[in-house]
Amino acid sequence: MASQAPQPPGSSPIDPLDESGCYTLHNELSLKQVFTNREVNVIERLQAFCRSANSEITRDVFSALSQGFRGLGAIATALDAYPSLHDRAKLGGIVRSADTLMRNLLEAGEHGLEWTLPTKGVLSRSFGIAKVNFWTSLRYALKPSDEPIAMELRAAVREAIEEAVYTRLAEELYASFVTSRVMDIEVKRRAIEQIMELWEGRVGFATYRFCPILRSAWVARCRAPRVFGTMMGASEIASLLFQDCDARFVEWFAQVEHDSSQVQAFEEFVFDLAFEDLEKVRGMMAEDGRDAVGPDEVARYLGFPKGTLRPLLEDPKALYSSFRTRRTKAQYRTSLRMPGPKRTAESYVLEGLLMSEATDDRELQEQTS
């Protein structure tokens, strides 16, 4: 039923002065020009599922594949139509290159970033969001079926959704470094280099190779149960490690002072609650003489309806929302000089990684000079 690959109409050279006003915009695309190798494997399994039977489920999967191939193929073609971000070109006497893009991004600031983004970067963002929607539509199409093959495919699609969301989260994290007013200039430069590579190779981008430590922490946070307990974080740390979280992520925060902003940011990440809420819960625990609490008690302390605090985040999009919320609150505290973390846990770890890379490069240059 499903085609082997997304295949928009054939192509022909475009003459912008053609008086007919008709232009063929799409080239033929293979699956590997639109999806990562892991995603191609999932799609081929979905295609086989569609060929195996003719049912409402397979028809819905076919429809989702068809629409996704057309839409994602169009964006991928548009991405390919723009020159590489590393190319050097001159237009109207102005030279454009990777260096000028770096400079413009550094000078743009938070509110000017949108107008500094290269079109390839804008399309890359759109492609990332469209891919999340594509995989989500396939999850909906498979949901009504309890057949073992459909359940296996749902698990594979869930992993594809995770990867697509984590890629968008990585992009958001690097972009926050670019607009930061307090970040070291060398760290900002490295963040821009990384985000340019993401924009340049969005189709084949995979966070398990690009930033494995953070990806490991994001996966663990989605799958590890949230247990409040003593509110000291020990059980949550054990949970993260048990869920195969890269130990380096946890060790990073174990090396700093207990009451530091880094630890406070880690607690926000672990408990998925704002610093202010955590302080309120701890204060009310002390008033009540309690050594430990569960989700219902925490919800009551914070005035939330019972059952509001889910034991699992599960949906990676919820983790993305959590990151955005934590970052916004951190920026608010910074502006008003209020107590609490001024950055997210992911930001602290990534800064450390980028600074370490910069130090290693400097030492290597000194050794070879």
C-alpha cells in the first residue's frame, strides 16, 4: 500500500523570469534524504504492516505516511534549496559566511535573534516540529489496535517521537546560550557552532550521537518515577541511575555545594517543581514534623488538586514544556535578583561540557604551537 519513499513531482530547472509563472519546485527524494537511519527502519516496518492487511488501522497508517512524506519531503527539499551555512557568498556588496553569521548571532541578543536566523535555520526548526507531528499522527493511527505487531510499532514510534522532541530540545538549549547575557563568549561561540551543525544536517541529526549525556538524562527523567520521599533527592537520583541515566549527569551536581544554584536547578529537574514550590513544601513538612511525603501530600501543600502530580512525565513533549518553564522562571529570578536557580540543570551541564572542550582545544593548540 505505502510507497517505498517520498516522491514529489519530477524536477526541472527554474527560470525566475519564466512568463508562464509555473515552476516545478520538488526533486525526487529517498527516505534517507528525509529521515535518519533509525527512522527509516521504523518506516519500513510500518510499510510492511500496511502491506500485510487491508483494515481501517492500516489505511490510517497509510494516510499518515502519505501526508508525512509529502509535507516533510517539501520542507527537506526547501532546506536543500538554500546554500550551506558554511558557504561564502556576496550579495549587494555584502559578504555572507559562517563567520558573519556567527558575529550576527552574537550581536543579536534575545529579542533580535528571530531576525538574525538564516532561512535554513528557520526551516530546520519547522522541519523538527513537523517531524514530531508526523510521528505523533502515526501513534494515533496505531492506537486502536491491540495486535502484537501494532504494539511493537507503537513502541518504535514512541522512540522516534522522543528523538524528534529531544532534537528540538537540544536546539532550544543551544539557542538559549546564544542569547544569554552572562555566558562566556567562548562558550557562546561553541554553542553557535553546534546549532549551525544542527541546522545544516537536521535531516540526519540524532541526539544520541550529538549530546548523549543530556539525552540520557532526558530519557531517564521521562521514564523514572517521581518519588518525593524526604525531598532530599536521594531516591530520585537512584531512580535516574536505575533508568540508565549517564552517571556523569548526576555526578556533575554531586561535586558542587549543597545549597548552590546548580543543585537547586538539579532539584527542579528531578522533582519537576519550581524552586519556590520545593521551598514551600519543605517548610510545611518542617511545620508538620514530617520526614517524608508522597505526591498527594505535596499536592495538598501546594494547593493542587489530588492526582495532579503525575508519577511519570512519559510524554517527551511534557519534558520540553518543563524545560521551557524552568528556563522562564530562571530568567525571571535573574531579572528580579530573587533567590533560586538562574539557569536550568541542562544548561549548567552543557556549559561545563563546552568549557571543557574549549580548554582541551586551547591546550592542544599550545602543545602544537
